[in-house]
Amino acid sequence: MLEVFKKYINDKVSMPEDDLSEILSYAILKKLRRRQFLLQEGDVWRYNAFVSSGFLRKYSVDDKGTEHIMSFSPENYWTGDRESLVNETPSKFNIEALENAEILLFKKDDFDMLCKKFPLFNNMVNNILHRSFLTSQNRIHSSISLTSEEKYNNFVLKFPSIANRVPQHMIASYIGISPETLSRIRSQANKR
Amino acid sequence: MLEVFKKYINDKVSMPEDDLSEILSYAILKKLRRRQFLLQEGDVWRYNAFVSSGFLRKYSVDDKGTEHIMSFSPENYWTGDRESLVNETPSKFNIEALENAEILLFKKDDFDMLCKKFPLFNNMVNNILHRSFLTSQNRIHSSISLTSEEKYNNFVLKFPSIANRVPQHMIASYIGISPETLSRIRSQANKR
DNA sequence: AAAAACTATTGACAAATGTCAACGTTTTTA
DNA sequence: TAAAAACGTTGACATTTGTCAATAGTTTTT
């Protein structure tokens, strides 16, 4: 829904109503049902995508068929594959709805034009990117410095609402361990 | 040296000579000898730092005294701790010169002012940030989906000049494995 | 030139993690 | 509502990785 996006923007930056309306006029509404895909491996990603409701995940599948989850995207978050977007190369990732979702799509060219036309919007976008970068850095630091148990505890601590929303094996995939190992880590911790 | 920075900017964006000079006028030159620190854990990081010559690493030290390397920064790269910078919180990281280095420091407020005043400069900064984000995402994907051996091969493939410039145990630290394991991975691979 | 520090390797062993299979339960689908 | 799929757990076992210690070669410092 457009209202969700409107509220999202207004929370971040105070922008003239008309500008916001113009931005909204470029949004393409896409509805996804659970297990449908927003992006499939091999396709080129051409949008900026705002999740106005529902829940998505982005993941790759390796030679052995194992899935590796790069991100979860609940409502009020963005998703997509920026590498595919900027290089116009086939994506390594799948983006799939874990719950029925409503997405606002902005074509790359439209989005870039809007960023140029509305500096406030551009600033907001860059701020989001900046925060995403900080989040990435933290995830990297966890991955090279923490034990599996610490990675799990950290995840639950930082993303409690996501931890409650996805099956356990997806948390395992996100932090880079097998589902069995996570199960054992949890049962060990319970005994203490 | 200022010349290096000038060339760096001119390679990325065509900016009026005067603007560039003004930007340069805010640079603080800092020389570091091997093993000196640009930032020490616990201090708040207050700059944007451009490496005009030399070579730095950023790392944390855990409870057991093990170092975990977050990044390497050769000449023509930026370094610092953005999380500490934006939140004004004590840094978890140390930034240390691995080779004698010359750094250009821009105080946070100066740098932000320059970004506001010179849109081209601002764009350049945001582009760099964007690329850093893509790099981070790739590192995350490696860390959750590759074996240790693959992580090492990947590192050498992507950063050959860094791989040749640092001791092996630092590569191990960067990819999140012990130095002994890396040594064994390499000797195994040699047999094949 | 000698001493100290750093680096990479290797062995022995312990600990952590992955793999495969089986099972019962819960959730989803038809 | 019955069948199928998904989920989490557990056991047995193999594999990977970490830890500690010793060693030899190299580089740096004094």
C-alpha cells in the first residue's frame, strides 16, 4: 500500500506533499503470495523495492543444493540485489516471499531520476545505504570473531522480531551453520 | 601527499580546480611509521581518513587476545570506524600502520560541510560508500557459503596485491580461520 | 654482528561442526 | 479431513578446525 510508504518517508524526512506524491506516482505495486519469487537466480534485477507489508528473504543456492540466506526483509525495509542492479549482471540470488507481501517497485531509471530531482529523497536513500553498510560491517565482524553460539545469541538479541518470525533452520543459514548444529547449541544452552 | 589525493579525485570526478583546492585546504596530514596507530580501541573516531601512501589494517582484539582483521587499507583507500564516527561511541577497533604511511585526515564537521558545499564531492563519497557496501555483501556471502579453502582462494583471487603484501596469518585472520588451518590448507592444496 | 621478534610449518590431540538417517510433531496443501 | 510437506531433534560417525607446543627460517632491532 502506498500509505505505508508515505508514512515511512514522512518519518525520515519532511518533504513537500507534492514531491512525495510525485515520487509515489512512479511506484509499481506488486503483490506476492507466500513462496512466490520477486527475483530468481539468473535474472537481472532492475528495481528498488520497498516492502510495504509481508516478509521476504534473499538467498543463494550452492552446488550441493544448500541455501544461504543473505537477508530478511520485513515491512518497511528495502530489498533487491544491488550488484545485479548496478552491473546489469544476472543475479546469484533468489528473493522469495516467506509471507504474503506487498512490494513497491521503482524502476532503476525512475528511481535515479527521483534522487536527482529531490535532494531530500536522495539524502534519505544515502542514509539508508549508510546504515546498511554499518549493519553489514557488524555482520562481518560477528562472522570472523564469534563462536557459533555467540552468533546465534547475537542474532536473537539484535533481531528478536525476525528470530520469532522465521523457522530456526533459516537463522542457522543466515549465520552460516547447519540446522543440526544450531539445534544442538540451543539444547546445550537449555541445560545450563 | 596532497598530490595523490588530487589525482584520486580527478580520476573519479571532474571538479573545478578551485573547489578541489578548497577541499584540500581542510586536509590534515598525518604521518605514521610502521606499527604506529591511527586509532586505538576505546577512542572515538572523528575523521574521514584517506591513505595517500603506505598500508594499514583495522582489527579488534577479543577476550582471548586473538586479533580479528576487519580491513586492509592500501594507498588510495579510505579507512576509519564509521560506527564510532556517527554514534560518537568508543571504537572496538585498532587501526595500525603495517608500513610507513601518510594519511589525510578530514575532521567530521569539515568533511560534512564539504559534502554539502560540493555536490560532486558528495556524489563521489556516496559512490564510494555504495561500492564498499557491495564489497561487504560479497564478504558476507563468502563467509556463510564457502569452505575455508574457498574463502582463501577467493581472497587471493580478489585481492592479489594485498595477499602479496601481508603475512599469511593476517589473511587467516581476515577470513576468520586460524593461521595453522590456513597453513595446512595451503600445503594440502600443493600436493594436488 | 648478535639478539630478539616474527613467521610459517608440523605433530598430537581435543573440540566443534557437518552429514546422513530416523523419528515424531506441526503446519500446509489438496 | 487426509495426505504431504516442513520442521526440529537426536544418534552415530566422519571431517574440519582449533589449540598447544616445538622447530626452523626469516626479518627486524639493537
